[in-house]
Amino acid sequence: MGDLFHLSVVTSEATVLDARVRSVRLPTGFGSLGVLAHHAPMLCAVSKGVLHCTLEDGSDVRVRISEGVASVGDNEMTVLCGDAAPEE
């Protein structure tokens, strides 16, 4: 199945996405950032826009997010933002 990692997209009110994923692409102040399994640890600011991820089964999910922060480490990624919702 390839290398996977855990992704959580969290607001102050709910966990919007909690899944094992193959890849994530999210908006930042310096452009789009891609993350794969075993990414180096990092902390970055996230811009308003759409987070794209490929789930374990190969399906693609898009989540509209507001500004916030993303943390990557130990094969886990957490995106904390003010507002988030799955894009239809």
C-alpha cells in the first residue's frame, strides 16, 4: 500500500478529519506545501484555502481551511485552524 502517515485537521470545536493518508498538500504563505510519510519535523503557518489529501485507499479528499498552523513529526501531521469543512 505504500508509506502512510496520520493526519488530523482540528478546529476549536471539532476534529474535521482524522485519517491515515498517503500525501497532503496545503496552502501556506509561501505557496503550496506537500507532505509525504517520514517528512522531516516542522512547524509552519497555514493560509486560508484548500487542503488536499490522498487517503489510504487512494481516494482524494479536499478540506476548506482557514488560517492556522501545521505540525509534522513522528509520521503524524496535525493542522490546527480556526475553521474547516469538507469540500463538496
